[in-house]
Amino acid sequence: MLQTTYEMETTDSAGTVTYATPVAIPGAVSISLEAQGGITPFTPFYADGIKYYNADTNAGYEGDLEMALITDVFREDIGLGETLDTNSVMIENADVNGSEFALGFQIDGDEKGTRFWFYNCNATRPSTESSTTEDTKEPTTDTITVSCAASTDGTVRAKTTDAVTDAIYDAWFDAVYIAA
């Protein structure tokens, strides 16, 4: 099971990030987020005949979230460039900027499914695809690319462990987890 949820991110004038109540994303098929960054191209740096300095960078994560169908609410909330007009028609507008959000999900496979929150995310617009119906019907899916960067305090993601309390685990998707 891949359970996903998101919540819009707001930052006040002091730079404090807050979140409202998370919204479930139905129909998640798969997610693949790859670490960005790594060893910087100018390292290692050698001095005194030894490796004197070596550095790596954490540029967050980027990858794809595949869903059965991206909901209209998600399209509007996340700012995929789409809004509803007064006739309830979804209009894509190149001047609408995306919004930052937190992305939460659970991956099953362990005794207790691992749960995540990725912070400071934004997403790309999905492609539009369709094909004719043949002898069998195959469902089509929507895929967006999600980019997750460090928050102002350096936080990139939160992940449950085997030692997390039941209270924290059970309430994981009730609110975006903020480090204690």
C-alpha cells in the first residue's frame, strides 16, 4: 500500500513555516524520490600530500509520483497552473505559480509500514495522455515530478523508525510532523 497525503506550506514574515490539516491523495500508484547532491565536483581537495578536505551536498530529493488520477483539488492547491473558472471548468494558466507543500506517504513492506514527510516540495504539471480502447482496457495514470528541498532550518524529510512511539506513528498523517 502506498498511502499519500499533502499539505500546503505557509511562511510568515518571521520565516516560520506552518501547515494546515493534511489532505489525502487517493489513488497513489508509485513514488520514487532520488537523493540530489553528493560529492562536490571540486573535492576531494589535497594538501600536504593527503586528502585534506572532502565535502558533499544535500540538495533534497527529486522524482516521480504516479497516481491513478490527479484530483482537481490537488491541481488547484499545489498550483499546477490550473484553477476553476466560474463555470467549474479547469483552466490552465501559465501565469499561475506553483505552491510549496509537504508530501507525506507510507510504504508498506515491514511489520510496521515506514512513514515519511518530505518538506518544501513543489511539483510539475502532468502530461496529457490517452489511447483508443482495444480488446482489453488498461488504465492510464497521471505522473508528476516532485522536487523536495531543504526548509530554512535545513530539514529535508522526516521518517519513522522501529522505535517511534505508537502515539506518533498513529497520528503521523493527522498533521505534518515537526521535529521535537
